[in-house]
Amino acid sequence: MALLLKIIGAVSQVSSIVYIITAIIKKKKGHVRIGFIILVVACILLIIATRMEDSLRAGYR
């Protein structure tokens, strides 16, 4: 489960950065905000996955 969350989080991060760059080039402010929201969600997914891995491997949080 943690590995799946990490994969989803990493793909979301990369795609959101590309989305933000494209929105900046096309000068669409609303799309830049959407890109940042996706980036934040991806970071949260990676944090959750890392905590899950830590608790499974080392037994602590």
C-alpha cells in the first residue's frame, strides 16, 4: 500500500510541475492554482506513504 501511494504521489508531483509550467507559459492563472493544489496533494500522499513505511519497518511513527 505504501509503495502504491509513493508511486501515485511521485507521478502526481511530476505531472503537476509540468502542468504548472504549461499554465505559466499559456498565461492561465486559474490553471496555475490547480497545479499547485495537485502538487500539495501529491506531497501529502508521499508523507503518508513514508509514515506508513516507517511504522511497518521500524515499528515507530
